[in-house]
Amino acid sequence: MTIEVRAHITGTVWKIEVKPGDEVEAGDTVAILESMKMEMPVETDDEGVVETIHVAEGQAVKEGDLLVTLKEP
């Protein structure tokens, strides 16, 4: 089963905090978005292993856009 981590706001991907193969726990930050000159962390609600990163640093995203896909550990 895959787990999708999506943007909760519209903004720009400021930093990606994970890479494929990383293990993450619920509450871990996977990316940081910049919106209205504020940095907003995007956290995962589930544990898993980073499978795919769907965005690049500097990329504009909309609320609901897919950022990272996790697979169950």
C-alpha cells in the first residue's frame, strides 16, 4: 500500500527533507513549503519508506498537490 503526502497550502517547495529509501515516522517533516514569506513544514501522518519524490526544490505547488509517496515499511 502506498501513502501519499500532499501539500496543505499553495506555495513554493523551499526544501525537501527526505530522499528515496529514507524511513519516516508519523510527524516527520518531509518538505518545507514557502508561502507568503513563511516557511511551513509538511509532515507525514504515517510511518513508511520514501518511495518517490514528485516535486523539486523551487517548484510551485497548489494545495492538494502530491509531494511524496511512501510505502509501508
